Amino acid sequence: MIDPNKKEELPINPTQVCYRAFELMKAKQYDDAEKLLANNLTHTEDKTANALYHSALGVLYKMQGEFKTAWRHYTRAEKLLPQDPALKIIMARLLIDQFAEYTQAIKRAKKVLEILPNNPVFCHQAYITMGLAYCKKGDKQKAIGMLEKSQEKDFEGFITAKNIDFQLVEMLLRKSWGVDSCYRFLNKALAFAKSRKEEPFIDAFQKMLNAFEKEYPQNSI
């Protein structure tokens, strides 16, 4: 017999659980975030939900500098969602930054291009990621080539300038590689921000361009 006084339990929304976990992480309440995610992980058999929880745990452990544990959670998430491009980018960056596995990082980034060949933001991220890996490998020409690929359509199809990734530009300039390509990238980024009338990004990109022109005056002629 149904108890009319008993409140019906609402289904758990894994996205909301992860959002709450990220709020706890931001507040540096790591133990509470871990308990929340682990508890929900043990109470669901839904593949997508499990992948989200493992991915969030990967973020948690990465924030705490426990990169091997973070990697294990990202790997579990990837096995559950093998076609998720965001996971592949995250894992590729982790391979570059923490494990010096540059060839494996490039393979994952290339897979993103296969999964979403017509998504401008993910393609941009994939090329930037490969460029970072080639930089670390000391392959100057391929690294510059990836930066060129990342900007060849002038960020057409991007919704916001927030999606423009400057990490490869920064790494190349530290090595004084591809200065002309970096200058084009900065100009295109600024032009895109202006086209979207995104004042915070216009201001930030202009400052970056001004600093570049002060460092490399010959490129601004």
C-alpha cells in the first residue's frame, strides 16, 4: 500500500551533483566533494552518470596534485564515453603537462578531429593541444604548423572569444618560435573579440598585443 504521506524521491540529476561537487572544490572542501561523488557513483548503474562522476573525480584529484589518481578516473570515464571529445582534450593535456607522453597526447587530439571534424572550437583545441605536444618534443615546424591550423578560419563559428586558447602562443613565444604566426593569432583574436563586442576580451587581447609589439617592434611595422 502506498503511503500518501511519504514524499516521492526525485531522480538524481548527475549534472547537478557534479555542479555541487565543483562548488565544493572551489571552496576547497575536497573531502566533501569526494564523498558526494563517490556516494552517487556507487548508487547508479547509468553509464553516462558514471562517466560524469569519474570525470569530476579526475578534476578533484588533479586540483589536489594527485595526477595518477586523476588519470585513473579520467581513463574510466573515457572507457564509458569513448567518443567524448572534451575528455580526450583533458586527458591529452594531462599527458603533456604531467606525464611527458607527447605521442599519446597527439593521438588523442587527432581523435577529436575524427569525432568532430566540423566543430570549430574542438578542432581549435585539438590543434592547440598537438602544438603544445610538438613544442615539448622540440619539433618547431610542426608546433608552428599547429598554431597556423588553429587560426586558419579566423575563429569562424566560435560563439565567444573565451574559447580562444593562448597556451600555444605563450609556449612558442617563450622559445621565440613562430613570432609572425603568434602575431597573426593575436590580431585575429582581437578582431574576433571586437566582432562580438566582448569588451573584457577586447581589453585583455589589446593589452596582450601591446605587450607583444613592445617586445617585437619589428612585427608591428
